Amino acid sequence: MASKREMALTYARDNRGRLIHDLFEFIRIPSVSADPDWNTLENAASWILQRLKAAGIQKTQIFQTDGPPIVYGEYQPVQSPICTVLLYGHYDVQPIDPLVEWVSPPFEPHIKGEELFGRGASDMKGQIIASIGAVEAILSQSNLPIAFKFLFEGEEEIGSPNLPRFLQEQRNLLGCDFALVPDTGMIAKDTPTITYGLRGLCCFELRVFGPKSDLHSGQYGGVVHNPAQALCELIAGMHDSEGRITLPGFYDRVLPISEDERKIWSELPQDDNGYKAQTGVKQLWGERGFSAAERVRVRPTLEVNGLLSGYTGNGMKTVIPACAMAKISMRLVPDQDPEDIKRQLIAYLEQQAPETIRWELEQMAGHPPSVVERWSPVIQSLAQALETVWYTAPVFEREGSSIPIVGMIKKYLGIESVMTGFSLPEDNIHAPNEKIHLPTWGRGIDALVHFFYNLVEKAV
Amino acid sequence: MASKREMALTYARDNRGRLIHDLFEFIRIPSVSADPDWNTLENAASWILQRLKAAGIQKTQIFQTDGPPIVYGEYQPVQSPICTVLLYGHYDVQPIDPLVEWVSPPFEPHIKGEELFGRGASDMKGQIIASIGAVEAILSQSNLPIAFKFLFEGEEEIGSPNLPRFLQEQRNLLGCDFALVPDTGMIAKDTPTITYGLRGLCCFELRVFGPKSDLHSGQYGGVVHNPAQALCELIAGMHDSEGRITLPGFYDRVLPISEDERKIWSELPQDDNGYKAQTGVKQLWGERGFSAAERVRVRPTLEVNGLLSGYTGNGMKTVIPACAMAKISMRLVPDQDPEDIKRQLIAYLEQQAPETIRWELEQMAGHPPSVVERWSPVIQSLAQALETVWYTAPVFEREGSSIPIVGMIKKYLGIESVMTGFSLPEDNIHAPNEKIHLPTWGRGIDALVHFFYNLVEKAV
């Protein structure tokens, strides 16, 4: 007779088609937290609340915040639980522009070959459905002494500004043994991955002002400092010729790379050619003295995310723009602090910006980097589950991305997070034609089922 | 009994209200040559054709080109003409963005105090109506032995790409003694101005390409060269710390400033404070070693007219953009040549662009600088007319702007141009809230009437 574990896995696999249907429905609800034109966030929150109910979660609740609602769910087993898992997800997604580059509409999911395309397929509506699917499979067997709590927010992609207050106010409700954050990815197909570190993030909008209105470049060219040029000069000065960031004090709190980590990353199935293939560039770029694998994991970066000034339509308009704008963000590593970075950027601008222009800086979001425990029994349960499904031990990874919840849960609840996920580097997250690889996603559901059974067996 | 000259002036003044009404009608026809959304250029061409007919111009014709139509008109006096004037105008206008900065809709003209607001009010629908109004006043007296030819094009603001071919094909039709180009301005209210030099223009769109699509800055920040950053680096390098342009060979053909011109400009009623007031900047900027008045007239410049890359909407999107674009234009001075400048820009990019990105350059327009005769009898007739109306001798000016027709008429027809006009520095041409100062515009009509009478009297 099949074990409960096997029955749960069979249940999950039998329901694979229904879960794909759910993912289609979920993707069809536009939930771009950054874009008022596409943010039916309440609909996405309601949908997920209903989906939790359908999965058998006894207690569900919507919490209003100053931003999008937070969806909470809780399942308590009949017997006393041996552990409580807080499962985190975000139901918001990235903006969809440049829309013209999408091969099919971003909110109209479709399957082509082994891939399911749509905004949020990987980040992270697909991962949410996988997680709920795994829990549903567990509950279908109704005997596992694990309590599940669910926390779904709708503003992760804009830095989770309202989450700290919610965590503080609801710290009793959210009490748990650990948080499961299935919002990371695998470093390569067939390489299951557990993430134990994340970079932090700091986002700014920098605006440079020149003349009081756009000027005719014939009448005034040579008289005023062009704000677009001044902005370019400021941005160009933010890196030196070695690819290092020049903000004063920027590297002061950056920890050195440990020897064991350096060794691990040098052995990853990821090399320069892999990065070139994924990105399509002929030559990589970055801070001298570090490998690409190190640069994306444990070195801070500064990126221009957007530029806008003057006339950008067809043809030409010979104007000196009145202003110029850049969106700039930094990825931070331990022990950098977002508040320090803001001060450093201001110091840079105060030192470098010429008297010929005026500037304004707005901070959009900021949260610190985080590193979590690598050797706990919970991590071992997850590692074993991943190995069972992929027939290979997982790699331990520090991701270059940022997930605000991880640092916040640590700070406000004192709780460690376990990070894993089943999106692949080629899944175009945050980009046009986002997708998820369905076979990998299916294995991910199996792995989560194993993980929950392993947790109980290890505890016994 | 009043002279014919006085009768013509009276006619022009009696019709001032009707001419303002005409200008309202003309402005209401959107004719932005650079913007497909606002380019009812055929309507503007038809309107002006009808207006010529109404003014008594016997022969009118529309010429189709590969761009907008060219409107031609011709009036031959009963007696044999002692001179033939080719009156030039462009019925296209500049784009209207940033639309939000317009206090009232750009194509809905209105009068406030002494100013008439609307796109094209100054540049140059107002000047066209003034010129036609002056000719109409002359014809109302039906005895002046001047032949008038009219040439109105619809793509001056995008560099007149189809005009050279038309001038070559119709050189017999366009035969004349001189061209009157009323597309320049006055250096200050109460300072009538004859323009004898113009800067040339070279426009480009520079596109920098990095990864094959937008990338997640967490996943790839530190691995690829951000194209927005690379573009900023390239632009920042185009000027040195002295405000000089670094394209190789850029200054090789720039002529030195003559002593008499330097003296004239140092005595103009225009100083740094005037430029500051007009532009609203606290501190001027430009090439070291030259006054602001010199820099805008006879020194070449390089401006960023537009920047676009990545995410520019509300909030943040932590993306490494796949590409970045800048619109860049240079104002040229004698003897710089647009073809040289293109080669110099390409040479700069080939030397400076790193291997980590790919770039593309598209030339949008280019035409050479020009300087015309300062001491001809025609110019003296105009100078005298301006002095009659303003009670002060005109200043002789070299404008920083560019009017492609002037160099082209010289090149293809061998004809000199006479440049004047009645727009003021504060008229916001090429900018939001373009306007014309009605008292100055009215005096301009009077001055043109005097000019035509002077021409005949000087010839007699």
C-alpha cells in the first residue's frame, strides 16, 4: 500500500492540470503594484483568498493596509503541530513595459512547448500556486502535524512599504517556527537551489533641473548647462574605470567574500559563457577583481533603471530640455545599510553637481541585505527533498535579488526564512515574455510535498 | 493727400484685426512636421494657398514632394518689375510636448494682454501672416513695380529634407533678385534686428544596446554593462571640463571671431543677466574663453535634446534596460560642414564606445551654417524701414538658430537671403506657451510695407 507521502505526491500530480488552470486565472488578473493602469490588486487578493479556502485552509482573512490588502490564511492540524510554517508570497507583479517586446499579451497566459508564458508566471504567481498546490496535497492526506500560516502581500515589487507595520502589529498572529519564501530561483535547470543570502535594495529618482522651460537650442545652445548632459555627467561619474562605485564611503561596510563561498561559486555550473548566453551580450562588464558569479551575489552594484528627458518621439526637436530624470537603484550586500547609501548618494551629488543646475532626489524604496542560517534541520529537510526529486544535492546560493520580507521577518518577528524556488535564469522575470518551465515547476511541487513530510520525519 | 505708402500703411493697420483672425485660424491647424499625431500639413498648405488667393496673388500652385506639399504663389505687377522678391515661409511648427506645461491648448490660440499665445504664433505662422499682410497692403495700392514670389514649405522644423530637390527642379520658376526670410527675431523689444548669419545644424539619434532584453537588476546587476549608463558615459565624454566639444577635429574648420563682430556683440543690449532672466538659470554655462553673446552666435555647440531608456513611469522597476537612446544635435558655425561632423561623431564613438555595448547612429538632418551680405542696397532698404518704424537703427545680428533654406537658396539658386523678423527672445519658440507680442508684430507689418516702398525708391 502506498504511503501517505506517496498518496500526497499522487494527489499533487493528478491535480497538475487544475493547478495550471489556476495559474492561468491568476495571471489574468493584472496586479502591477507600480502601475496604476494595471493594478487590480484587490481582485488578485480576493482571488487568492478564495484559492486558499478551496485548498482547505480553515481561517482566511483580508487585512487592509495603506497600500494593497494583505491576505492571511491559517490551517491548524487536528493533532498538536510539531511545527508552524509561515508561507510567504507576493501577488503583485512587475510592470509590463516595453509592451511591444511581448510576443503575446502579458496578462493572457499561454503554453508553448514546456513553457507557460505570462507576467508573474515565475515571479511569483507560479510559485504561489506551486506552494498552495503542495499544501493542498498534504492536507488531502489529513494527518501531518504541521500548522500552515499564509501571508500574501501586494507590493513586494515596490519594496513592501506597508509590510513592516503589519508585521509589527500582527506579530502574535504570525508566530511560527520559520518562514518559507518560495520567491527565489534555481541557478540552472536540473540544479536545485537553496538560497541563504539576498542583496538589499535602494531605489531613487534623481531629477536635474536647468532652464525654467524647454529652450530652443539655436537661441540658447552655448549659454545654459543642458540638464540632460549634466545628468549624464553625474551618472557617468558614479563608476570609475574599474567598474567601482564612487559614492563616498560606499564600500566601507561591505564584508569580504569568505573563502568557502568563493570556492563554492567557482564550482557552480555557471560561467561567463552562461551569463553571455542568458543576456545576449558579447562581453561581460563589472567591478574588476571579482568573477561574474561573485559580482552578482556579494558585490554591491548601482544601476540606471530609467532615463527620461526632452523630446523622445519620432524625428527631431532641437530643444534644450528644462529637466532630466534618472531612476537609479543600488543592490546592497552585508553589512551595507540603505540609510547610509542615501546619505552617500546625497554627498556625491553635493560634491559633484555643478552650480549650473539644480537637483532633487526622491527615495523610492530601501531595505537591507540579508543572510540566513545554512545548516539548520529545516534547511536539511529541504535539501533532502530537493535531492529526492532532482537526484542531485542542491547548491547553496546567495542571490543577487532582493526580497524585503526576509530581512523584515528577521527584524520584526525574530524568525529565519528558508528560501527556495523553481524559476530558471532564462525565465525573463522582470522582463518581457516572462515564463515558467512547467516540468521544473511540477518537480518543485513534488519537492515541497517531500519537504513537509521530511520536516515531520526529522522531528520524530 | 496721403502718399501711396501712407495709404498702404493705413490699409495694413485697418486690417490688423482681420490678420489676427487669420493667425487664429492658421494656428488652429496642427502642423507638427515631426509628429504624425499632429501633422495635418495638407490642411495647413491648403489654408495658406487660399490665403494667398485672398491677398490677390494671381498665380498659386501646390507642389507635391516626398514630404509635405510646397505652396507656391506669384504676383506680377502691371508695369515691368524692377525687382523680384522670393518670400519664404514654413507652415510647419515644432512639437508641442511637454503638453502639461502649456497654460492653454497649443492649437487653441488666445490673446492675453499684448500677447497672442499658440504653437507657431512666433515661429513662424505669425511672421507668415505679417508678410502676407504687408504684401496685401502693397497690392491694395496696385502701383508698385515689384514682383512677388512665395515659397512655403512644411518641413523646416525637421530640416527641410525635400527642399533641395524642389529648388533644383524649379530653379527657373523661383528666379528672383533676393529671398526675404522673415523667420528670425529681434534681440530685444525695441531693437529691430537684421540677421546676416545663422548656425548650421546636425541632428542624430544615438542608440546604445546592451542585453538582448531588459534584465532583472538583482539577477544581472554587476554582470553586464548597463546601456543607460554606457550612454551617459559616452555623452559625458563629449564635452571636456572647459565646455569644449571633444569630437576629434570638431573645431578644425571653425573660423575665428572678427574684431568688429566681437565689438558689436559686446555692445548689444544683451548681457549675462539678460540670459539668466530669459532662461531662469542661476548660473550660465558654456565654452570657456567666449562671452555668452559670442557662444550663442559663432561658437558651435552640442546638445542632448532627448534621453529615453528603461522604466520611466511611476514608482520603480529594477531593470537593466536592453537599450538607451539619446537625441543629439550640434549647432555649426562657418566653415563647419555637417558631413564632417557626422564623421567626427562616428570617430568619437568608434574610439570611446566600449566593447561591452553596441551602438547605432542615425542622422536625422544636417545643413551648413551661412553668412550673407551685410552691405547691399536691399539690406539698406530694410535697415531704413526698420529705423522708420522703431526710431532706431537696427542691429546686425548673427543668430544661433538654423534656417536650412538660406544655405540652400545660395547653393541651388545662387541667391542671397535677407533675414529679419519680429519674434522676441521671450516668445518661447520651440517651447511651451509660444507667443507673439502683438504691438511688435504690428510694427513689423509696417516695416515690411516701408521696406518694399524703399526698394522701389532706392532703385529709382
